[in-house]
Amino acid sequence: MAKHKRKTSAQPNQQNGVSDTSADTASNSSAPTVTIGHKRRLTPPGSGIPTPTDLTPAPGTPVERRPVKSDGPSGVTLLADESSSKKWRNAAVRTLWTFVMIFTFLGILLAGHAYVVLFVVVLQVMVYKEVIYIGVSPARDRKLPWNRFFHWYFLMATNYFLYGETLIERFKPYFYVDAFLMPLATHHRFISFCLYTLGVVLFVINLKKGHYKFQFSQFGWTHMVLLIVVCQSHFIINNIFEGLIWFLLPAALVICNDIAAYVFGFFFGRTPLIALSPKKTWEGFLGALFSTIVFGWFFSGYLSQFPYMYCPVRDFKTSSLSGAQCVPNPVFVLKDYRLPPMLSGLFRFVVPFAGVPFRTVSFYPMQLHSLAMAIFASVVAPFGGFFASGFKRAFKIKDFGDSIPGHGGITDRMDCQFLMGLFSYMYFKSFIGAYEGVTVGSVLELAVQSLKEGELVELVGKLREFLDGQGIEV
């Protein structure tokens, strides 16, 4: 290998803020070398390969020392240890926007079920956008103009299938009597399959040489976000149709737990809880658990008094002003529970002036179910947030966005809500939801899909004869 000589330069080398004029003057012979394995390779100036001269400053040269951020709790200042001014300033911003979000949420809630569903869909799209764009490469997008199209196309196809299933199931009498909607309802799953298949075909057609790995990683990334964000938000929509309480109570429990954990950690937090989220403390975790259980007990009892909260959705015209009427599920009917003798005696001891002994206590069965939901919201749902924290660490970002001052992005507020909504749906279907049996919608669906036109006309005639025989005017 030929040796390369380097001329002595009168200009000092200012790389890394270190002057090496004297070093260049002293070593006027050959370029510095780097040993790789058993070979010695010359390193010409400006090659970009670090050398001892680049890395080691000359004696007496001042070196700028920058603080190193730790990847664990030891390098993070807990809320209770932050400076008073910074701590209270951040708390004020966070509190202000918390109240803004709560009052906005309550306004949408009182407007009616349709607005709540639309609200959840908008949140879903915003979360999807925040998460999906983490994996987007603008440089690649310029070479692959269809890349972003596929992100949104598969979102549309997935929502068409999921929400179409829900709407058709809930509003069968509307879909199966309309000439335009009936074919869409009857063949909904086949249409959804065709939409998805078309997306796959277009994706394959647009594969470009040199970008295969990136394109398939984007394909997988899109489907992962669809599973985690879109599918879970679909269960939240189903909760709304079962009654607003199954949407409001789980969401309120997560909000209460988040606020209580922040407050207890703000004043008492000393013991870090988990390395993925270093500012979370055991004091905040346990304080939030107790607070959420107490809040859930009283809040569920309060909501159980209002038909607008517990009645399932029959149409989208219902609002808090129009009211709602239905036969309540037994969990929303006040019930007397007999106390064990030990508890009854304890109450007589604690409240000796009460004239009537405490043998029974009345509350809604829903309040017992709220205990299970509160425990899940306090113990398990936060792991949705820890999952998001690990995700952000993997991509070296602080927040998913900056749309909510003091809170980050929409995803930073919804990370626990998705898991909580899924749990609430499964809990309702497993322990509370009753089998409705035969309904007008199910009979109409069976008749439309199974009978021919002549048989449908005959069925209508028979129904008229039956109603006339019962003295019912049509």
C-alpha cells in the first residue's frame, strides 16, 4: 500500500473544537494510521474515521462536558424532587388542559350517542396518524409516492368492515327494508374482503426494486397499528351501543387513575415503579388504586340512576334532552344486601346513636362490578401506558405528538383507554350481557335472506291475517 504524505498546514484543525496545529507541525511525516485486525490502514485527513488526534484533546484544552441522560430511573428527576417553580408551572399547564378535555368530553357525551361515536372515530384516526407516521421515511416517500396511500387505504377498508358489521347488527330493521342498503348489508363481508384483496394487489403491483424490505416493513407496520389501534377502538364503539355507562365509566376510571397517580406522585413519590416510565412511583400507583376504587363505587352508583346512561342504543336521535326509556338490566336496579352479623355489630358499635340496627344495605349491583373494573383500570390498564413508553424509547421520542400542551399527543392520552375499552367489552359480554332472543331485526334478516319474493308476499299476508284475528289494526 502506498504511503500518503500530509503537508503541514498553517491553519489549525478546528474539528471537535480542538486545535492541533502543534501536532501537525511536530508530526510532519506520515498520516496517522488505524490498526484493523492484522492490517494497518492509513487514515487521510477528512476521511471521517476517528483517530487518536480527533478523539484526544491536547493537554490544557478546555473540554465541554454535557450531561448524560440515563436510560433508567437513576438518571431521572422524580416529580417530588423537581424544582418548585418548574413543578408547579408544569402542573398548572397540565391541570388547565385536563379541565378543557374533561368539559369537552362531557359536552359531547350530553349531545347524544351519535356524537360520541363520531368523537371516538376521530380520536382513532388521530391516534392512527400519530403512530403510523413514526415509521414513515420522507426520503423514501418521495421515491414511493403510493406508500402513504396504502396506510390510509387499509384503514378505510378495515373500518368499513368493522363498523359495517356493528351498524348492520344494531340496525337491521333499517338496513333490510331499504332497497339501496339491503344488498350492502347482505353481502357486507364479501365486499369487505374484496376491498382488502384489492389493497394487497395494488401493493404488490407497486413493489419497487431496491425498496422491497422497506415496503414490506411498512405493510407489516400498517397492519400492526390497525390491530392495536383500530380493532381495539372498535370494541369501544360496541360499548357505546350497549349503553353510555359502558363507555363513560371505564374512561372515567382511567382518567381518575391517571390524575390520582400524578397527584400522589407529585407530593409523595419517592420509589420508582418501572424503568420504562421512570417518573411513575409506587406511592402514585397505590394512591391511585385506592382513589380509583372509591371513585368507581360512587360514580357507578350515580350513573345507574339515569336511563340515558344504561339504555342500549336503538337509534341515533337520542340525546340527554330527549331522554331514553328501556327495561333496565338487573345490575341497574337497586337491591338490598344483608350484612353478615359481624359487620352489623361493627356498625352498631361505630354508630351507636342510630335507632335502627344495620342489618341490610342498599346499592346497585353495578357498583360491585365497578370494583373489578376499577382494579383493572389501576393495575393492568397502566401497562398500556408502559407499553407505549417502551415503544417511544425504542424510537427515541419523548411523546407521540404535541397536540395537547402538558400531555403530549392524542396517543399519550389514549394508550390506557384502548386496553380498558377492550376489557370492558369482554367483561360485559361475559358477566352482564343477556341473550336478547328473537328480535324484529333478526326475524327480518332471516326472512329477507331466506325467502323468495313470492314467499315474502305470502308472509306479509299471513301476518296481516294474524293481526286482524287479534283485533290489531295495521
